[in-house]
Amino acid sequence: MMGSGTRETGVVVSLMERSKSLLRSHRISPKKALGQSFMIEPSMFPLMAEYASLNHSDTVLDIGAGLGFLTRFLAEKCRMVLAVETDPELVNILCKEMSDVPNVKVIQGNVFKVGLPRFNKVVAIPPYHISSQLLLWLFGKHVDVAVLILQREFAYRLKASIGSDNYGWLAVLTHYFAEVEVLEDVPKSMFYPQPAIDSIIVCLKPRKSHPFTVKDETAFRQIVQSFFTRRNRKVRNRVLSYLKDVCGLSKEVARNIAEEIPFRDKRVRDLAPEDFGVLTNVLCK
């Protein structure tokens, strides 16, 4: 990587030009349905590597590797890069582009379904439509750090304050599972084609110890996500629905429990993350 692009036969080529050239030569167009936008500002790559504190003992997961610009940069900084891409046409490009980089393993498929070798860090610009699913997936992985470029609006939902319009299950689960930093702005002009809105670099570090205790993390996730589908309802009503629909209890039994539950008269949107922990522990007795 040199300056604002790559060096080919003695000429510096911008990543915009390189993107268009690769796509044109393979006769493909970016797929809107897959949210395909390619990072064309190389100054973002060293920033992401720095925030991930990369070293040559790391195995890094690159999700949505695309044309491989970030992948190639990461390969210079770590032991191995696992470059995952779902689009077979882009996989074809990746395999050709990475043929001279021995420490890159190109993997075709859905990152949530394919078998992956062990990795300890994630540095990626993932497709934005998988952001929520990706966060949930990462919360279940043992990684040192994940540095991601996410849509700006989505990123701030991870740190939303209690009761705010953006406060939801993402903020609650992120608070429990990870420490999150919202870092550098990434204008939409840094992508080709340009997405609709700006993005931002986010750093997630899994917590070594959780801020509160829950008896059943699976139930905790389920309760938090379920309750926020009706964020303006009272806790009593959401507990009643959860006990009937998810736990299969009779209406009478569910109502009796709901009337005794903590925070029953609060709105879901006004519950702190630790309040959801209390609810989970009561409901999972």
C-alpha cells in the first residue's frame, strides 16, 4: 500500500481506479442487495490495525473481504488473515488478488455458517445488513478485540443511554458483553459505490468480567430482545407475553408471576441493563 492507492508497474493507482478496473475486467457490478461498497481510502487501514494492536502472532478474521484491499494490508501486520466472502464472483477476484500472499486464507461462504480456523482478532468492514447478527455472533466468541467499520447510526445505538430513542436491546447486550469505543468518522465518500449514510470505526473488547450476573445468558439475550419488540409497554405486560409465548405457561400462572415481578410498572425503555439481569434471574429460577 502506497500513498492513496496501490503501485502497479511503477504507477500509483487509486483504490477507486483499482476497484473499477477489477470489477470491469471481471464483468461484474457491485450488488446492492448484498450491500457491496468497497473502501477506497487506504488511510483507514493502518488506523484499524492500530486500534486492534495487531502483531505477527495474530490470526485476524476479515468479514466481507470484497476486493481484498484491507485483507492485503492486514496480511503485512499479522500471522494469518482469514478472508471470508459470500459472493462467489468476489471470491474469484480475491483468490487471484491474494495468490501472491501466502498468509491469507480465502473462505467462501456465510461467516455464521462456514467452519473457521481459530482466530483471535477481527478487523473488518462487514456488510451493513448483517451488523446486528454479527454483534450477537461476536458476543459468543472468545476474541481479544474486534475493530469494525459500521454505519454511524448503528454504532451509536451500541452506546445509547437509557430511555433515549436509540436505546434498545443492542445497547443492553453490548453493555453486558463488551467494552465499546466509537472512534474515527468514516465519510460515505470513502466508499465505492457510496452508501447512503456515513460510517464510523468501532472497537469492541469482550469483557473479562461482566458488570452484573445472569444465571442464563441465552435466556438473558432472549428476554432483552423479546421485551424491546414493545419498548413502550410496561414490564408486567412483556413478562406476561414472554411467559405465555416463550415459556408456554398458562395465562393464569403467567399473570400471577407478572404481578410479582420487579419493575413491573416501569416501561421497558426505562430499564437499565442490570435491571434486565435481575428480571432474567427471577424468571429463570
